[in-house]
Amino acid sequence: MKWNRKSKDRRKDRMQKLYCDTCKRFLADRLVEGICPTLGCEYDSARGDQCEKRGKLINPIELKTPRCKVVYH
Ligand SMILES: [Zn+2]
Ligand SMILES: [Zn+2]
């Protein structure tokens, strides 16, 4: 699995989405899962839009080892 970022424009960093090469589509935040980027949390099943462990909003592109939740590949 490889992830690409949509935006080539740094000013639009906030609009970046993760692209799943296997699904051939950009993923909605809630379809991405990975390790929480929050220091001291590192919950391994954090959703792309929010870490359920601490209820903290996160940016999906900051997730460590993002996984596609569509088919878990
Ligand atoms: Zn996928
Ligand atoms: Zn967390």
C-alpha cells in the first residue's frame, strides 16, 4: 500500500487527503485508521478524524502507518 497526498499546493495543506493506490481513490477521513500522532497516546486504532482514546481531533495526514479502512489491506 502506498499513500500519496493530493495537494501540490502548500497553501492547501489542510485540504490534503490520503490516496489509496489499491482502492484508486482518495479516502474520507473516517475511512483512514492508524496510530495516533499525539505524543504519549499512540493509540493504534485512531480514526482519521479523531482519536477515540482521548476524543482528540486529529489530522488524517498526521497518522502514523495509516491504513485504509475500506478493505484493511
Ligand atoms: Zn484502500
Ligand atoms: Zn490519541
